[in-house]
Amino acid sequence: MGPDWRNIGNFIEDFSVTTNGLGTPANALEAARRAVDEISHYPPADFEPALTHLASFLWPEQGDTYKPMLLLGNGASELIDLVIRQAKPGKWRPGNTVTQYKEYERSAKAAGFTTTDASDASASLLCMVNPTNPTGDYMSVEAMKAYIEGTSAPGTTVIVDESMQPWIGPHWRHDSLIHQREWVARISAEKGVHVWVMTSWTKIWSCTGIRLGSVVAPNPEALLELKAKQVPWSVNCVALAFLSSVVHDEAYLASTWELTPQWNKALRTELNIHFPSWTVHGEVYLSWVWVDTHDVETTTEAVRLASAAGTPVRSAGPGYNMPTFFRIAVRDPKVTNILLGSLRRLAK
Ligand SMILES: Cc1ncc(COP(=O)(O)O)c(C=O)c1O
């Protein structure tokens, strides 16, 4: 929904976004508030000590080893644009899902790339989103590695966006490409296939307003080249303070892994009871569900009713050009009931 939620007079909850239903972590929010008192100073241009804190969070035993491959950005959006602009010009291709988050397409086109099919190995740029927003598909790390190796020609830049990946559970690091440093180095050296791992931190920590993302480069040299093209001080002192605090909030992640699947399943159960003809897609640990009503008018009406009730959902008509689909954020069932109540009149 982005900024539009402000224009809804009776706004209750934003079901149109993929942010964490637990809301912004309280301690990190407080740290961000305190940082506002320091806005008469520039933030550190090297992002320290927040960069070190994120490196230790990503690689608990080896933060110092891999920090030279890690860069922060003003949201993942800044880094998506930067990485795409330094890729070899030509064609770009998405992953092999029915659709995916559109920012890669926008950014690639703006940088002069033309779009080709997921199966076109002649593309010099491959951008995948895993888990995929909005379809909710997920590939395990071994399947992802096999897919990249099996479909990428030498000279390909690969971006895998893992913004939603930490939701899979406490074992998330083990199924993340962030932890596949040896494999990434090998395919870069042997095959000339360069893998960048992108993360938007604005979803799992529900902080889209402060803009916070990171990317892990295939090697330290590639990271330095990228950083040379980044505008200085692109992450402000509020976002840096938030990050330094939030990486220590283990309780928040533990609650996320406990509650999100419960709320997701509760939402699916209600949808199945009241709208048995609708199909609900996506992994159950994710912060949203992807709904196909199989009918354009029904989806249009669902989106209208949800908005009128102050509980907006995300239509997949504009943007994804899939007008029978819409996306619902996973939230506490108490507030989800208000949204479901607004849709009730569509029940057959
Ligand atoms: C998969 C994915 N990647 C990146 C982004 C952009 O994130 P940011 O807010 O960090 O720019 C989004 C936002 O919706 C997203 O869904």
C-alpha cells in the first residue's frame, strides 16, 4: 500500500504489505528514536559499527571474515539498482515462478536491459526472489545452487533476493546463500557466474519507513567496486542505530517463528471455510498469503471491500497483471477477523 494508508480515513491495519505482523521491534524502535537526537551530525560513511553488528548476525562465528563482502544500502532498492547497473549489459531474466517482485524488472529496464524468459541462458543478468514475493514459492539452498549452475552462462550476474528467507525458522542461515561463500567463490572463479545475495531488512523487522537493506558480494573486490559507485552516507543515523539494536533481539525472531505460521494457518482455515472456491498459495511460515479467486470481478470487489473497511489488501491486477489474485498480510487473528468480516458478503 505504501504511503496510501494515510489516505484511508478509517484505517485499521495494512494487509497490503509483507511486513512482520508483530510490528516494529520495541527496543530497536527506541534506539532509532534516540538517534534522532544526533541528526546534527553526519552518520559514519563506513556504516560502522552497524556493519560489524550485521556481519556478526549473519555469520555468528565468522563475521570478521565475511564483512568485506557486505554492504548496507538505503533499502534493498538502492542496492538492487547499484548491482544491476554494474552487470554486463544485455538481457535480464526472472526466476522460474509465475511472477515475482517487479522492482528487478523496473531497475533492469531503466539500466537498458531487455526482458527475456526464465529459461533463456543467454541473459547476462538473472534476478530471483526466494522465497518469492508474491507467489510464496521457496527453493531450498541446494535446489537454488543447482538451478543457478544449471542455467547460467559464463559472465552472468545473478541476484538472489532473500528478503523473506529468515522467516523459514531458526535454521534460516543454513538454508541461505549468504552461508554458501565457498560455492559462490568457486562458481565465480570457475564459471564466471557472479552471485549477489540481496536482503531487504524492512520486512522481517517491519521498518519500511527507515529504508534498510544489505547485499553480500561474490568477493571483496566486487564489493569495493560497487561501493565506489554508491552515494556517500546513504544509510542515515536512525537506520544504523535501529540495525545495531535489532540484530540482538533474539526474542522478537523467536516470536516471529512461533506466531507467523499460527496466524498464517488460521487465515487459511477461515478462507477455506468461507471461500472454498478460492485457491490460497504460498509457504505457511510466510508473512502473507497469495489468493486466487479465479474471477476478476470477485477480486476487484474483495479489494474494494477490504479498503472500505480500513483493512486494505494488495491487488495483483495493477503491477503483476494477474487480476484474479490478491495478497493478504498475515496479522493477529483479532484484526484479521475485521478484514474477513468485510469480505463475508462475497461468500457463496
Ligand atoms: C522481495 C523484495 N525485495 C526488496 C524489496 C524492497 O525493499 P526495501 O524496502 O528494502 O527497499 C521488497 C519490498 O517490497 C521486496 O518485497
